[in-house]
Amino acid sequence: MEITNVSEYEEIAKKKLPKMVYDYYASGAEDQWSLRENREAFSRILFRPRILIDVSRIDMTTTVLGFNLSMPIMIAPTAMQKMAHPEGEYATARAASAAGTIMTLSSWATSSVEEVASTGPGIRFFQLYVYKDRNVVAQLVRRAERAGFKAIALTVDTPRLGRREADIKNRFTLPPFLTLKNFEGLNLGKMDKADDSGLASYVAGQIDRSLSWKDVKWLQTITTMPILVKGVMTAEDTRLAIQAGAAGIIVSNHGARQLDYVPATISALEEVVKAAQGRVPVFLDGGVRRGTDVFKALALGASGIFVSKVGICLTEIPNMLHSVFD
């Protein structure tokens, strides 16, 4: 079958992946209202087209934190990619580099920062949770920095895992032939046991629920990498993030996997952009499937967007943009 758009990969994945794995990647929290809204909110934004404009030369290049990119589309962190394919994060890293864009590696990856760095050149960010043991956090950050990663995407919307009912029904656990490679050799203590999903009992119990703005400032004392605050949805938190020294903001609801009944990210974007007042770049993730979605986010003030579940389909990304800019 000839694939004509990114969404068609989802149907293929549903047929090829084990149900537990597909549901982990595809599902949201509780009623999954925000998961649906992430997509549907884009459909309510309409264009006001102008005509007879010379578009014979289209330049999609941009800069993010001083890095030159081929397009304003980057790869968001997606955990445990080797559940989907043996190459996992390796393939994503190589594809992002070939496409001239940024890959963000999940700290819950099935490949370590060192292994991803070994795939070759590329601009890479490292997604980070803050754990109760700050020494573990410091080790992860320093390893990412030594491996050549260029920024930290600090996830701030996960004091505990969202209630992902598909994972509960499937009794989700990481397949025994895989590990969370970034945690090998680190002393995380006795993992908390949980009744809802295997993932929660593995590492989520170690996430520090006392995380606050002072920890953003603390991170700046242990690394020279700029820090993007990922999970901002309001003007109030935008201003606090800037006061705390954030180098950028990612408008994100964690792919609708945390708190259900929060707005779609595209619905929250304009509020955040206005509050930022150009002091830091504002990015967006969640619900992006077509070039028209990217264009809408850019028109509302985003400096770029991140794609996650569809990130591995990098051969389609240039087409996503050309479909609207041409």
C-alpha cells in the first residue's frame, strides 16, 4: 500500500505491534478526552488564504537555540522505542540527523545517551524527569552533556503517572529482553510497587513529587546546557518559567497521557506565546499530523513543533510542510 500521509502509519502499527505495545504508545489518560481534543482542536482553526503571492522559492530552514535546522519540526521524546523495532532510538537518531533536525531522547529510552551518540553526528536534546535522589539526576545530566547533547527538556507535568487505563488492562510491563538503558548501573533504591502498571512500579515511583521552580534553578548549577521547560500550558507558568531561567518553553500536555480534560496544546499556545513576549522561544507538541498543523502552530507564534508518535516517519516530514507551503 502506498502511504500518503503520516496518520496511515498508525493503522499499520496497530496491525503489526502487540496490543500491549500499541496501546502504550497510542493511548491517553482516563477518558482520553484530551487525546481526541489534541487532534480535533486543529480542525477548528481555519485559514484565511491570500492569493497571487510568489511562492516559487520556499525556505523552511530555521534556528532553534542557535542551531540551524532544515525545518521547524523536531522529534519529541518517546520512551522505549525498541518495543516497536529492534533499531529503536538508533533509527530515530540517524533519521533525525539525515533530515537535518533535532532528536529529543527520552530518559526512559531503551538505548542510552552514549549509544545514541555513537550512531553518528546530530543535534540531540535529552528529556529529563527529576528523581528523589538528586545524585541520580546529576549523573544523567552529566552523561548527556559528555555525550554531546545540547539541551535538557525538563518534563514538569509528571509528579505521578497519569491513569492510563489501557496499560492497567494490559498489565503493561517492559518486555524482559529490554531495559531502560540510561538507568543501568545507577542506584535507584528499592522500586515502589504499584497496582496500576508495571511501568509505574519500575521507575515512576522515584519521580520527586516535591519538584518546584527552585529545581529548575538548581539544574542550571550542574549543567551548561540550556533548559527547556516541557509541560507548560498557562500564562502564569510561562512567566514563572522565564523567571526561573528557562531557555525555552514547550507547550505540552504529555500527549494527553497525564491529566485528562486539559485543553489541547494548540488551544493553549497563543496564551503562552503572549505571556512569553518574545523573551524565550515557545514550542509545541501534541496532535500534529500534517503540514497544515505545523503551519497553524507557527501562525499562532510557535518557534517550532515537536512530533513524537509519528516521529519515526521522518521520510514524510518534508512532505508535511511542502503540502501547505507549496
